[in-house]
Amino acid sequence: MERPTSHGGTGEPVNGTAASHDPPGMPRVVVRRSLPTEPAIRGSASLFVAEAERQGIRAGRRMLHVGPEPAGEHVAAALRVEPGTHVLARRKLLLAGDVPVRIATSYFRLDVFGGTPICDPGFVRPSLQAGIEALGHRFGHADERLLARRPTAFEAETLLLDPGEWVVEILRAAYATDGTPIHTLETICAASRHVFPVTQVTGADEF
């Protein structure tokens, strides 16, 4: 499944019974997405799988698409390119048990990452972050933005959303120490299946 344009994991389920916001026959599931991402799992092979395993739950991921596509307004701004510029997209579906909870898409500038292993199909081993650093890039800082909105048709179908159910879009833009945009991650979360704890990582009252 592919989405032609863009708008722009970690998980802990809470067990329960089936609810109206979940697909028929599927258990109710709520996952946590920490803000900001905890440093202890930032460099893991999969943020979503790492936190899920830490919580003792079964997590899954499925690659949906790897290839160029035009950047939407928010992704273009994060990558500092013009809207509609073709960028590399790596899109995967994240599941808690058998319940789809997120669509996570990594975007990269083709003038920076074109022709590199980042463009290869399948998952980058040992991790996407390691693959970026292997090309000589060093992470400097990142910005995150949240937006609650109605889903696109693709998102509603892929996440098995009920009519009227919303999503939360998280856009994380990472930059190298020299300011080069090196990774923009757009995560589309099924709103009724998520809670977003905001945790202070270090210091005093530095939200």
C-alpha cells in the first residue's frame, strides 16, 4: 500500500476487552508513545519494538513501501526542500499484537541519501540510525511537532479506523551537527489506541 504524498516506534499496551474504537474481534489496545523519545531506546533497532519488549508485549512491524515520492508541505519544510520535491520514503506499519496502531514513515533527501543503503528495500540493519551514522552523519538535535486531525483514506484503511476516528500525527525532524536535515520521521497514530506521556529527561522543569 502506498500513499502518493505526505503530510508532514514505541509501545505499551493496556489489556482490556473489545471496544467500539477497535476493529471487530480485536482486543482493545492502548500504546504509549513517550514525548520526548527516551534516550535509552533512541539508538535501538526499532524504537517501537524496543519499548514494547520492555513492557513485555508482542510488537510487530511490516514494511509497506520504500521509494521516492513527492514531499508534502510539512515534510518539505523539515527537509528544507520545496513542496513536491521527490524524497525517499520508507513506510512501515506497526502493530501491537495483531492490532495496527501506527504508520511510521522516514523521509530523506535524495541529494543526500540517494544511491546509499538507506534506499535499499527492507529494514536497515542493525538500525536506521546506525545506517545514517555509517554514512558519516552525526545527530545534532531534533524537533517534534504533534497534530490531531482527521485521517486520510489510506490511513483509515491501513489502521482499520472506525468512521469519525481521528489520528495524531507526530513529525520528528532530526538534523546533523552541521545543520543538515538527515531524517524526518512522520508517525501517524490511531488516536483511540494511544496515550502520550510527556516526561522530563534531564534537568529541572525543562519542558
